[in-house]
Amino acid sequence: MPGPETRIVELRVPGLSGTSGEALLDVVSTVEVAGDGLGRVIRPSDRLRRPAPGPVLQALGRSVPRTLEGYLWGGMTSGGAAKAAWALLFPFSLANVAHWMLPPVPEGSRAAAALGAVCRSLLRVAGLLLTMLLVGQLAVLSLDLFATQCLAPGAACLSVVPERLRELTALRTVAGLVPPAVVIFVLYRISATRWHVTCEDLPPRRGPLPGDALRAEADWPSLRYLHTASALATVALLVLGGPFTVPRATGELVLWCCALAVVAASLVATAVGVRVPRRTLLGFAALVFCAVAAFRPALPAGSDETVQGLGAVLLAVSVLFAVLLVPAALVGRRTWREQPKRLRPWLGGWAAAPVLALAVLLGGGFGAGLAIGLRKLAGASWLRLPDSYTPVTVLWGGGLVLAAVLAVFGFAVGVPLRRRRRGVPEIVRLLQDEGDHKRAAAAWARSAWERRHLHHLAFGVVFGMSAGAAALLVVRFVLRARPGWFAPLSALGVFALGALAVGLLRVVYTAARKPERDRHLGALADLVCFWPRAAHPVIPPCYALKVVPELADRAKEHLAEPHTRVVLGGHGVGSLLAVIATARLVHALPEGERSRLGLLTAGSPLQWGYQRAFPALLSREALARLFGELDGRWRGLARGTDVFGGGVTTWRQDAADGKLRGDGYLPDGGVGEVGPALPGPTGALVLGGDHWLPDPVRTTPGTRRWAAGVLGHADYEVDPEWDRAVAMAAGLEFPDRPTTRPFGEQVPLFPDLPRFNLNLAP
């Protein structure tokens, strides 16, 4: 039972990067009290910059001391030129995300285990081919456009270069090899980057819980050497005439065979997972790369052949992966067959295939867009690009048209139809005052439509572009035709790819020079850098591998004090970090400390997004087990107007006859009906573990801060239900019992002293 010494430590975790400490803790100023600079633990501060505990919490009929802390991790994904340049690795990150989207493997199913192993192998191969494709496209820019065409004798380009230097083919080759070498070295260094974790991760002990598979990378060291060696060999093959043209000179033939051997060894080792002498392979590939300049190859060499070959193999691997993922998803269906449709994985567990296809499309389009953009910026339209870039421009032109059509159809037609069909939902009438019904209903309709159908729009564009790629291959290589509609679509694609490349480079430059303006770039990095390196090593380091152990360690440090209760509170993506950190603590803590641990999620995309996109990592059974282990101390704040967040512990919400009912997780770790919802003193409806908040926020008494208008995903701390949910997560309040004091009411500093009414009138 809580005694008079009871105090609460509320440890908050922000969502997407860009959140300041003041906004996270809802205070005027903060001060750092722990951390290492990247992961910073902060508290409110007074005017002398000394740590302050924070506002007290009303529970148990009295004021309970509360210590506010926050864990800021935005420095791991934003700030500085290096982190800004990570946006250029987005295709690699998508291929890695696809690995974590694979369907779960049912226990005891050998077929599912074998299919999962083959799919993971194909994803690693696709990641290796993406690296080779990017480096090959950059080599086309450096060796073909720059060294061969721009520096050719008599070319009207870079007139400052003397003519006698242009006639030295070996010198031009070296000049063209330097930029790819620098890029490969930078990729190698990025793949070696890891965040330093100040504590040990807690091992799993108490059965399956959410995020158990989110551990340190196992194959990361081997993959980084294989990717670097294959990238060096790709550039060497391009200089020597491409992979399908056998050189006639003996020296070039030997180098050509050596480069092919490096590529083949890398592909086999990546696919099978066999260990190879990594340093020996990398040193051999570096020698082949350096030796190609000594034989003075004729330029241009195998630019188009190399890019087409890599694109063809990558396309074949992607198609094979999509085909094998179908039976893997069908076998894994037994794990979610009984779940409602809103909780089942996207596309029946097949969503990893279009994500990989999007990575391939972006990887191929970025190289073409970069070449087109640089040619336009240089004003040298006479520079000849590889022939394979024409279908790429046509494909992206058609993709741009398809995306515009689907977006207009969805937002201009779908959202208004949903709003007109549903009118003012019954739950809105239960939550809102009558004057707020109209604008609240409009926000509910838009957010509900986006949560249910936005991924359908994205997958529709990917499917359309994939079908267009197949049609273009038939037209180009089977029919050998060039239809008249190629020209307008190609022009539109040139514009789209050029704008994509130039715009992305400008965003990177702006984010590097002015970190305060990189919120959109940081948000993108937050979503893709959450996952450890599995299918691709050349991606930004995973911040979750640092945040989760350090969050759990900080909470464990507070729980060592016998009268302290700890509530981990996460907003947005931060809620996912808080859930996994809480699962780590449930694994490791004894019963006495585990009963003083609580979890609060606000605006969380856990259920509608991450649970459906990553079913193997966040299964319903694991989440239900965590809810049962916390015995009702997992509280979720949700708004129907929030596009990014939603309910996390309940689903199938239905409001009828003035009551809100639904299904959800039960305190015993099971799943079942949890209604009806209980109205709270702040106007919220408590359904199971979810607190559905009115939005706009109702006016609150006392001196509490208040915000007007529809808040959506922002300012959950403003709602007075936040404090009530914290008290419930700490085990000091219960939804089925009346609160002892209205939340938000001012508490006298000395309640036991008599009050005097002094009349000072003359």
C-alpha cells in the first residue's frame, strides 16, 4: 500500500526529433542531470538552473511528490552535416525496414522457418545489389559524364583544364576514380558507426514480450566488409567494359576476372551467410580497384552495361522475394487468423515486398535523377546519359501522375464522403460539448480515413510503378518499340527526378547548416533509423539499441528506492521506445519492484501502424502479456482527431445508447470485451486501458495551461487527463473508483491552518 513517503518519477520520452526539453516536460526551462550528450536526461530547473522536481500529483486524497524527467534522443538522428547526409541512404534504410516487416514464424513450423530464412537471405542480397547500383550510378557520373565526356579533348566543358592534360587517358581515369573511392570510404565509415551504450541490455526471462527481437546486430561486421568489397569491384568492372564484355588484353582480362570473382564471392557469402576472410577479400578488391588505372582503359567503358546488369539482377531478386513471401505470409496467417481485420498485418503479411520494391525504385531513380539534375545545373545538355535512364524517367513520370491522381481521389473524394456518410459519430457526442461537434467530427473523419487508407495509397503507387516497370521492359526488350507517349512521360519524369535529387540535396545542405530547420528530415530519419542493421549495413545506426537499455537502466535506478513509483511515458514514436523499455524491465525486475512500474502512451501509432507493419516484433499475444504483467498500469491517451496516434489497448470501439464499448487487453493477460467505458472528471472516456480525450480540450479549472482548437497529435500534456492517467499508471488511482479530488483544482499550501478573513476597509 502507498504510504506517506510515496513519490512518483515520471520519465517522459519524446516522439519525432525536434522536440525541445521545455516542450517535453511542459516547463519554462530544463537542465541536464544525466546522460552522455546524445542520450540526455533532463529535469525542470529553477531560475538558478538547479534541478527542480516538477508539479505535484493529486492522488490518494493528497498531493503526491512527483519528479519529472525526460530522455532526449533527437541528437542521434538530426544535427550536423553527417546526420543530414543520411537522407541519401533512404533506399538502403527501406530495404532494412523490409527485413523487420517479414511475417512471424509459427512455432514448430519448419516450412515457415525455411521460407523466412530464404526471404531474409534474398533481402540481404537485394541490399548488396542496391549498394552496387548506387556506387555504379555515381561511377557513371564520375567516369562517364565527367572524365570521359566533360574532360574529353576539345570538349566545351571545364575550359580551365589544359588540353595537354585532357589527352592523358590514365590521368582522366584516375580523376574519375577518386570520387567513387571517396564515396565508398564514406559508406564504409557510416557502416562502422555505432552509438555507445552506457549500460548493459537486460536479457529476456519471462516469456515473449514486445521487442524481444530488438537486439544488437549479429551479421553487421561481415556485411559491411562484403558491401565495401563489392562496391570497389563494381567500379572496376565499369572501367573495364562492364560485366558482359570480356576484355581482349591479358592484363585487363585478369583484372576483369578478379573483379567478377569478388562480386560473386560477396553475393554468395551474403546469401548463404558463410564467413569469408573479410580483410583479405576487402584488400584484394582494393588492389583490383587501384590497378585498373594502370592499363589505360578506353573511355567510356561499360557504363550502360553495368547499370542495366545490376538493375536486371536486382529486379529478378525482388520478384523472387515477392513470390516466396506469398507462402510465407500464408503459413504465418495462423498467428493472426482470429484477430479483427484492423489488427491484422498489412496486405496479409506481404507488405515487405512493396517496401523492397519502393527501395529499388528509389535506388534506381535517385542515380538517374542525380545525373539529370547535375547536367541541368551545369548547363551541359549535350552530355549523353546512359540509354537505360530513359525508361527510368518514363517510369517516374507515370508514377508522379499516378500519385497525384490517387492523392486527389483520396483526400478530395474519400475524406468528404466518409464525413458525409458518418455525420457526427456518437462517440464525438459523448466526448465534446455541442458547440464543438462539427469541427471535431471533421477532424475525426480525416484522421480515421488516413489511418486506414494512407498505406493503401502508398502501396498503390508502388504497385502501379512496378507494373509500369514490367510493361517498359516488354516494350523495350521484346517489342523493341518506342511509343509516342514516351516523350511527355519522359519529360515529366526528368522534371520529377531532377527535382527529387536537387531538392533532397538542398534539404541535406539546409539541415547541415541550420539544424533547427531539419524537423522534416529528422522525422524521416526517426522512422527508418529505429531498426537495427539486418539486411543492409550502410544505414544510420539504430538509436533504439541505445535508448531502450538506458531508459530501462534509469527506471531501474529509481525503482531501487523502496517508496518510489516509476511511470514511463512516451509520445508518438517515443511510446514504442517506452513500451519496449517497460518490457525489458518486466523481464528483469522482481515482483516488489515490478508492481511499482507503470506505462503511459500518448498519441501512439503502436496499434494501427507498427503492430500491423511489424507483426513478428509486436504481436498481439506479446502486447497482451505485457498488459497483464502490468495489471492495469498501462494507460493509453488517444484522440480520434490524431492522424498519427490512436488507441493501443482496445479496438472495435462502438458507441451506442450513450455508452462506449469495445474489445481489448484484459488484466489477466487475455483478450476480450472491456466495455462499457467509464466517464472521468476531466471529460475523458476510459475504455479498458485507453483514455479517449475530448478534442478541443474542455476548459479546466485552476491555473492549468489550456490550448484552444483541435490539437490532434500535439500537446497531450495540456489535457488534465494526463495527470489522472499518470496516477493510474502509478497504481494510485483506478478508473472504476471516484477520484478523491478534481484534477486541475488548486490545492492550498497549508490545508490544516485556519483561514482568516481580514477586513481592511476604513
